[in-house]
Amino acid sequence: MIRTGLLSIVLGLAAIASLPAQKRGVTPEDYFAFENVTDARLSPDGKLVAYVVTSADAKRNRRESQIWLMPRDGSRPAQPFTTGASARSPRWSSNGQAIAFISTRPAATGAPGHSAKPQVYALSMLGGEARRITDLENGVDAFAWSPDADRLVCVSKTGPNRKPFDQGGSDVRHYTSITYKFNDTGWYDENRSHLFVVDVKSGRAVQITSGDGRNDLDPRWSPDGASIAYSSEDTTRELLVNGDVWVVSASGGPPVHINDKQGYVHMARWSPDGAKIAYTAALTEADAPRIWIAPAAGGKSVLGSKGIDLVASDMEWKSEHALYFESGQKGEIHLFRADPDTGKYQQLTSGARAIHHVDLNAEAGAMVYTANDFKHLDDLFTADLSGNNEKRLSEVNRGLLGRLDLQDVERVPFKGADGWQIDGFFVKPAGWLAGKKYPMVLSIHGGPSSMYGVDWFHEFQVYAARGWAVFYCNPRGSSGYGEKFQRAVDREWGGKAFDDIMAGVDAILAKYSWIDRDRLGVTGGSYGGFMTNWTVSHTNRFKAAVTLRSICNFVSDEGTRDAAYGHARDFGGQLFDNIDYYWNASPLKYAANVKTPTLVLHSDNDLRVPIEQGEQWYRALKHFGVTTELVIFPRENHNLTRTGEPRHLVESLNWQIYWFDRFLNGNEQAVRPNER
């Protein structure tokens, strides 16, 4: 009897052990456990991959990054290449003997110098300590190896040396240009980004570009190492989208102006023979950027993207007839290859996902990149240059994701205003049961030249875990659907874009009868925040709204945000010529119509949509008796929900949950995050 009993217990325990582990819903706090893979780089022989893994440190409230190394064939597990101080931007020397990276750490020699600033360090593939190469006063923002591996070109800030305030100097801000601040960059304080060439052995640095009114960025060595191409922003103009492409000798001297097309000029890229330079630019502010090809000595540019109705990013020129670039297309992001002579192009990657951080090695016939989808954060992949023979190299979040109840996304196309075809995306709530009614949250993306899709969205998985369906879409004005679709927002902020979104909500309600149409929420950030404000001031069908970094008054926004007077292409002229349209497009004009309880989230250092916008909206709603609360995040800018302090990013999501729980679930006991 005893043995039989023991056997029963053993068999019972074995049965329990064999059951699948109980999965749980995604929480905001899971952000602290996520690891993010970025910046993959192939070794010159194509055999090794260096990449960055970044995670959030909740206690120290910051992100830490380390460089990892693994064989491209996946024959050995990945190993950490750096430890200790955070490191980023791994770049192989051309001979493959070392990897340089940017870090803030004490120099191995013990010499203090400017080591408190981020500098370039190099670590030999044979091992040993990292050696500090640069000692620039304001540190290094970006860099690139020369083809001979003897020099670096570095981006660093310069500015006048002022006496510190505690030594009797002035601490006022003084400006003479119309552009004096930029989101992420902050207040310029007379500092400008310029290029320095640094000797790798001696560390000797020579500044090769200058100018109080320019920021020089994204330097690229010519194939022979004699010259450097770069993009340059003219900070004396009203809009920083008005840049230029220049070529300067690696030893310095007068630069040569390359582009003859203007507007959104970016990404100067040498042809493999060094004779030409590709760049992206728009003919007018209303046009989408195109790829242009110019002689490296300067001259007339020709269109290199004939028939390509895509916006290129992260472009690379790897062979005479092969320009590679990433681009969004219908809710996905993929890699494309174009012939700059014919304009013919081909999509190389596929699938319901987003491709980023592509690095190509033409000699090895290989590439590496990161990819994410709706149920997976970015991981590392490799393939040949045609996109074939793809292989996954990493699964950094496998353990955590395996314990989470992740929801699928369904593509739901529908007809918008004027019968236009619009892409919608729908997520069922976790634990969905037939016969039960569920709330739904509508999320509106920023931009408007942006795009929602099938890639990873932490907040949508959190909403679903709380028992809320999620709907989002790409109304007119979104990128990824061609120039005509993207520019259809012209004088339609609100307007037909709003009609597109409401048509999507109606389509979802018609398709899914289990959605409780009396418990709908709406949220969005930036342009999505504007559209949230517009929505609740033009319909009362939503029971709760959360508006993040939102615009409510275009008249005041024009003179206080970083890009002064930047809505001319959208509103049919500048503020001074068409002030009625700016006011008519402002949700503040219609604040008296709002009945929806609205939570206003804003950052106090937001220079793209200044905090006065959030304050105006909050005060107007209070004035008209709307249930509303205002939450201000200190030290944060416009990018709080993507790159803000980890604890603030998580708390922002918890504020959204609090509001929707209170007004969609009817939970009168919902507790504010700052009161827990």
C-alpha cells in the first residue's frame, strides 16, 4: 500500500511537471526585463558579427549597452565583447584586427584628459584592455574608420569657451538665429557639430569643418581615403530640413558643395569607384524625398530612383548597380535594392515584420540585420545579399517571451473617406471568451508621416493583457503607401484623416459584435495626440481619452516649437498668411464640445510640441467642466515613450492603464501610479 501510494504521488508530480507553464499577460514593468538588439556589424571577412544589446536598469533608471560578438554561421554562442562601462556603436577596422566603439570610461593609461565625455575606444581581437583613441573636449557623437584603418573621422561639438557661472561668468542663453533648439539635442547654447580626423596611433585630432551656423553630420570616407562626404544642417534657416551635402579633403580645406536639390537632404553615400555620391532630397517641402546621384566633384544631380515610390532610409551603395535601402511599405519595413541608373528596384526581405540595422558585406556576399514582429522584439538575422538563406542568430528575449501570453495582430483593411483603401490592425484581448463584451482602445500614430504595422508594440500587448481589444490604422497622411497617399493630409489635419479613422472604428464594430461600443477609448501621441484631441472635440462616442505630447493650438505652437513655422506645406501657407486655417485646424477652438474624460500626459522639456500645448488643452477642458488630469514628466522630451528614462516610460504606460481602467472598466478604485 505504501509503495502504491508513493507511486501515485510520483506519477502525479510527473503529470504536473509535464503541464505547460501558466503564461501571464504583459505588464508595463516587463520593459525592465526586455533586451534590445541593435547596430549589427559584419567583420571585413564576413565571418563575425558585432552587435549591441541594451537593457534597462530599473534601480539606476538608465539603459546599459554592451557589445556582443558571434560567428555569422552561428557555430558558437554569442560572447560579450565589452563589459563594465556602457558601450555602443561597434565599428570594425578595415583589416579586421580591432573593433572601435564609443564609451564613457576611465582611460586604461590613467590619463584623465576628457574621459568624462564619450570617447572612441579600440579593443584588439587578440584581447587585452580597451585603448582610448580620442580625447576630444566635448566627446564623440559618431565616428567612422578610414579605409587604411590609420584614422578616424569623428563628429564632435565645438563652441566658444565661456567663463563658468561660479567663476563670475554669465549663465544666460543668447541667440542670433531663428533656430536655437531642437528636440533630443536641446538648447544649442552656441555649440555646433563638426568633423575631426583623428590619428589612431597618436590620438592627434585635426578639425576639418567649421562654421557657427552649421551642424556637420554622418561623415563617410571616400573609397581611397582621401576625402570625406557629409551632411550639413544650416541652423540659420527656419527649418533644419534644409541641409546640404559637402565633400572635404581628409586633411581639411574648403569643402565642395555637392547637392543641387534642396529639402530633407540626407545620407551622402559614395559610389564604390568614388566617382559619384548618392543622397536623398525632396524638390519641395510637399514632395517625398528621392534618391539623387551627383558627381563627387560637384555638378548636376540626376534622379536615381525613377519609379520608386518609397522613402529610403539607411541607404548604402555596395556595387555599381546596387543601392540598398530600408523603407516602410504597407505596415512592414523591408530592405530594397535599386539600380541607380535604371531606377529598377527589388524587395529583398519579406514577411509580417520590421527590418532594421542592416549591414552589408559585398565581398563576403552576406548581410546581417535585426527584425521584430508583433510578438517578438528585435533579434539578429543573417542572409546572403539577395535576401535568401536567411538564418536567425539570436533569441535574446526567448525566456521572458516564453512566459508571456502574447496576442496576435490581424490586418483588417477597410474603406475610408472617398472610398480610399485603408489598412487597419486589430488585436483581441487576452483570454477572449465568446459571448462576453469587451472594451476597445483606438490608438492613433504620430507623424502624420509615420506608419503603424505588424512590428513590436509593447503598449498594445499591455492593453490586450488588461482585457481590452486594440485597433489602430494608417489613415491618409501615413507613410508606406506612396507619395499621393502620404501627402493627402494636405489641409486635412482632422478632416478626411479623421473620417478615415472613424470609418475604421465603424468597420471593426460591425465585424466584432462582442466589442462594447459604449466602452471605447482613444489615445495617441504627437500627431496622434492632436488627432485624439480632435476626435474628442468632434464626437462624444469615446468614454475615455489619453493624449500624449499633443498639439491643441497651432497658432501658438508655430512660434514656440523647435522647427519654427513648419506647417506651411500642410496648411496652405505660413501662419501669417493663413491664420484662420491654423485656428480652424486647432482642437482648442472646439474645446467646448468635449465631454470625454481626458488624461493629458506631457514632458516638460518637449521642444517639438512644447508643454504649453498640454497646459492649454488641460486648462480649456477644466474651464468647460470636463473630467481631466494633467501629468508632467520632468527632464523628458518629445520621445518619452520610446527613449525616456526607463522609470518614466513605464510610469507613462501605467497612467494610461489607470485612466482606461477607471473609465472603460468603471473601476472607481483605480489608483494613480504616483499614489501606489
